[in-house]
Amino acid sequence: MRISYGHICLGALALTFLGTCAGAETFACGELRFMQDRSRGVQILANPCEQERQIATGTIFRLAPGARLWLATGRGERQAVCQSRATSALTLLVDQSHPPWLSSKSLPNCLRHQNRWRCLAQNTENEILTCAMTRLRPPPSGPSSPKEATSLVLRSLQSHRPSTEYDDARQLPARLKQEAEMCHELYGVEEKFPFTWHITPQGKTAAIESPPALRKSHPHLLSCLEELIRSHTYPPTDAPGTLTESL
């Protein structure tokens, strides 16, 4: 069920679940985005925005056990991804001025350390919510080929047309690798793994190849990286393409 309310607070529903949000910095619709194709197990209980992927101050999320929530600013310069480790559902309100932009009266014991945000269950040391945040660095500029800019291997993508999401092909791997770091931070895995993914002429991911052992050793990391790859729009071409990168 989706309910629309005013931009600053959600009235009775916000008070029931989380208390008042008076005094918090407000975000208008479009300033924050719910990255639905990178999230799983997330339900929007209430949202002041008409477009489902747009969120604002007062949006309320329900995270099922094991859910992953990915949020970003309008152009994606700042992003946050959160993993629920709770055994029951979590209800979170968008009402903070800094990533991950969330709060909850049911999570009073939250700690921030650099680009990581951890919430512990009351009266225990059990971690029930973990978030990783980042501010994306500007993409490389200047006359260099995609091969020179990153370790990305491009095959059958040399004569691409401009993408609707990226100014040129060099921006894609730079942004993707920075976002992949959030997955690694979220699940505490430093090692990088080789990925190969096949792109249709329309710029969509058709299939992803990854090390078979990764599904057993780090299934949550694998899921995070695969959904990240699929969420990107790639430069359209006249023929299918293949990308290879260590993520």
C-alpha cells in the first residue's frame, strides 16, 4: 500500500512508528532516489512523492529480514546502501541531512565510523543494520581511450553511440568500481573478483559470469555486485558486447 502525505512529516504514521521529524533538514521529491533495481526485500509504507523511485523527507521504508536498501542523491553523487541483519522487519524514516538519511526510534544505538554506519540491537552487541556510504569521485577527463582510463576490457563496443546515463564510455567503469566498493564495505570483503558480463545492442545486461566459488563464500556480496551491474545503462552499439572487470 502506498500513501501520500506532505513533504515535511508524515503525521500520524510517522509519529506512530518513529516520532516527530520536526527540525530535520527537508528533502524535496527528486533530491533523493530509491534505487529499486539495486534493493531487495524493501517496501515503501508511505511516500510524499508521486514517482515511486523518488523519495523525500518523510518517506517510510519497511525492510524485511535480510533486506538491502540502496539510496542516492538525485544525480547519484552521494550514495548509501544498507543491509538488514535483523530477525524481524525494520521500519526506517528518511529525516536526516547526511547519508544514509535514515533514522528509527527502534534503533537508538547507531555508530558512525568513516563511511560505515552500524546499528546494534538494544542491550546487546548484535548488529542489526549496517550501511556503507560514499561520495563518488568525478569521472576521468581528457582525451584517453577506455582501455587507458581503467582496466576495463571493451569488445564490440568501440563504435558506441552516447549513452543516456553517461557522457562517454570512460565514466561507466569509474563509477561502477566506486559503487562496487560500497558492496565490499557493506559485507567486509576486501578481495576483488573477476566478472564478465554480456551486453545487448540496446545496452542491457544479458548475462553475468562470476567465479563459481564466490556464490558459496560470499553470496550477499555476489548478489550486491550482480544487481549493481544490471542496474547500469550501457552505451548502445550495433552488435552485442562483452565487458570484463575485477570488482
